[in-house]
Amino acid sequence: METKLSNASAIRPMSMRRPPIEAGLQKHWFAIRLKYIKAEKFASLLPTSLGKCFVPPVVTNLVFIYSDYKTLWNYRTFNLNGSHMGFMRNPKTWEPVIVRDRDMEIFMRICGASKCPIVMTEKPSVKLGDFVRVTGGPFKGAEGYVVRMQKSKRVLIDVGSLLWVATDYISPDLLETIPKEESGAKDS
């Protein structure tokens, strides 16, 4: 008696998943969760050939790596240090979370420019206002929602729907409202 298993019914443990066939060599920012190791230590052990690495402040078990999927997969599979890492995945599609280059650039600028950036691992339950673009200052080009936090107006930026980072105070005259059709903003 011969049984056939469909690909949809076959469930493999995380360690057995292979990269999708269409995974090319195009570089992206991947969100990587860490197990049993702090982000700073993990980042210091990464070879430079793997790609750029960014460790966000305050969050101890998350790093962002700019590399291609196959290189990261091979490092994860065949390197002892790689055993500590796992791809953050979209819960609906199970695809690895990829953060847009522009969002990462602004996220890194905010973390570098702020003495103590506000970084959240869950979307805040504040009422979001207009979608805006910052037109001047150190956060020029940042796009996000205007929120009021710690008694000042800030711009809340979505980083791959994993983290939300709020800028320091931004003067209202440096904010330009963007119509939703032009913004490409993700609906909540």
C-alpha cells in the first residue's frame, strides 16, 4: 500500500525547514530572534561576510541583519553560533519578516540620535493620528503616525510590524500630512 503526502499536510519542525526555491541572493534586512544569547554578544561573533548587523537598544533578543536569505540560512544551519538564531516570521504566511531598507535606515537614525529612544515590542494602544512625513531636522524623511507620548508630539514609525519606535519631540511645522493613498501606510 502506497501513501502520498501532500506538501500542505507535511509539517516539519523549524530546524528542518529549507529556504524557499525562489529565495534568491537579493539582500534585505531580516529580523532575527535570538535564543540563549544576548544580542550584543551575538553581533560581536558574526563574521563580516554575513552582512551588516544592527542591534536595537533595549530589546535583548532581537537583531536585524542585512544579508540574503540563503547566506543567513546556511549560517544558521552550519555554524554553531547560528543555532541561536531564528527568523522572525509573518504569522499568516510563515515567510521571514523583511524590513524595508528605508524603515531600517530611519529606525537606526532614531536610535542613534535619541539619548533614550522609546522602542516598543507591541503596537501601542494609543489612538493614531495623521500619517505624516518629517520635513526637517535629524529625522527628515521619516514617515509615521503622530502620537502624543510623554507629554510631547512624536512620530511613531513601524519597523516591519515587529517594533514601533517613537522619535523625540518634533515641532508641528516640520510635519507634512500625507494622504493615505500616497503613503503606502500599513493599515492596522
